[in-house]
Amino acid sequence: MSRGYGLAFFLLLLAGCSSQPDLMPLSVGRSVTYEVTHGLEKHVEALTVTAEVPIMGRTGYEFSGPMGVSRLVWQNGVLYASQTANAVLDPPVPLVSLDGKPRTWTGTLEALEVSSDATAELVQKQVKGLELGSRKVDATLSTLTIKMPRGSIEVQSWFVPGEGLVQQEQRTGNVLVLRMEMLGGAKEQS
């Protein structure tokens, strides 16, 4: 696995929690399909919420897809990730907030069996008319910039109320390494 692809752990940031805001409405059994682009490779991946798990003293969700397992939790109007497909973050890192206020983070990021001290900044803005396939939607764009001794990662995520994460781009050292876009809507399993 290349370093860029190995650090592309934010691909699976797609879950919320019980009684979570509709900015990220997921529950156990919910599945969302995305078109994923990595370099010249393009494919379709389904991501499914598989279990409720404890995170930060609250009920969060674990979900899985082809790249691995991730864990997210809503706490006080902020969506946090404690684990992504290829990384563990201690403490959990903020991904999006309902109040739109900037957030900072200091912690440890462990990826590919290497642990690094890291800092991050989260900023958000509202975007009108985001093009998704043949439609335009209003979205919340969150930009998370993580800085580590070996480089930086920028993750831009577009959230639409009632739908959740609809698009995401990840850059490592200013190079786009991953892009994903929701195909259709979520499916609930009974």
C-alpha cells in the first residue's frame, strides 16, 4: 500500500450516532454507496453501519467497507472520529459541528503501525448549489487539516441535512489522493 493510499483513512467517515442530528443520519443496518476515485482507479463501494459501540462515554457507531472499520460519535453537537479505516485517533478528532465554529485538536494519530503526534484545525462554511450528479444541493463544507511531523492531510467533507456525507476529498501534501461522491440515497436494512 502506498503512503498516500495508506494515509487515506478518511474514506469511511460516514456514520453518526443514535439521536444524532440529521446532518449525519445513520443507524445500524444503513448502507450508503459511493463512487470512489483514487488516482486513475474509479470504483463503487458500499459502506454499512454494522454496530453500536461506546466512544467517549456515549453510544457511537462502527461501520465497515472495503477499506476497513471506522468509529464515529456525536457529542455536544460535534461529530468525532476515534477510528478510521487505517488510523486510530486519540483523543477522537472533530469532523463537523452543528454550530459551525472552528475547532482545534491535539493528539496522537496511529496509521500503518506508526504513531505520530498531530494537531488539527477544523473550519466550516455553507455552500450553495453543490453539484451532485444531475442535481444541486446546499451543503455544509467542513475542512479538517491535520499536521504531523511527516506531512499534512486535508479532508474536505460536504454534508447535506437528511442525507449525511455526500462528497469527500482528501489531499496529502496538496495532492488529491481520494475523492468520493454519494450515488443515490441511503438504504435501510430491516
